Amino acid sequence: MKKILTIAGSDCSGGAGIQADIKTITMHGMYAMSAITALTAQNTTGVYGIMNSSADFLKNQIDCIFNDIRPDAVKIGMVSDVEIIEAIAQKLKEYKAVNIVADPVMVATSGSRLISEDATDALMTRLLPLADIITPNLAEAEVLTGMKITTREEMEKAAKVL
């Protein structure tokens, strides 16, 4: 059985984040593990609060996983600040993690921003280069590249930048 680590925020409504990742991983017959970057108070109407994990506690979670049940792949979701991004990058390098998927969750479906402004640069320079696959939506790709994306050609250009 493949083992997947998801590193993301917790969505109390179950529609996104760690909860959605665990459901998806399990549905595909794989073993899900999680390291929580933040607790969110959210539902289908909006995000009402975010409480970040400390970088040290997140590192502790990642250490516990890699030192016991080494993941076959890592999926990264919501990372809301620079310290969290740096902690994840450090640990993924330390453990030589493989098969990394980065979903740069920056805005909730409801439109609420989930990442600080200064974290966007850290995401681009520290975390995304470690990923084998990056899965931004159009809005996220525009923020990450600084480009307006409206055509297929612009999508391809943005993909090359990323």
C-alpha cells in the first residue's frame, strides 16, 4: 500500500485541506498521513479564522512521520507564512522526500486569502522548486508569475515560468 503525506491546513467543514486530502487518498486505496500547517475556521461561505501551527511543531510532525512510516509521496497544500514554508522545505530536503506535489493554495473557494503577502516569494523560491508537480489554478498562477493569464499561450508561458 502506498503511503502519502499531506502537509496542509485543517478545514473544520471537511470540504478542503487535510480532510479532503485524507478522503481522496483513502478513496484511492492508499494510506494517508498528515502534518497540519494551520487550523482554519471555515465553511462554504468563508474563512472566519486561521491559527497557524508553529514551525517547530510542524517540524516535529514531519519528523514523526519520516522516522516511522516513510511516505512514498508528499502533497503540500495551504502554507500561510514564511516560517511554515521554510520548515517544510528544510524537512523535505533533510529526508530527501520524493514525489512531491505542491498545490499552492492561496485563496479559498469563498475568495478569502490564505497566504501572507511575504510568503508568496518564499513559496516560489523555497518550496515550489522542490516539487515534481505544481498544481496552481489560474488565479494562483497569476499571483506566482505576476502575469495576466487569459489565453492558452499565456497559460503555457506561465507554466514555463513556474
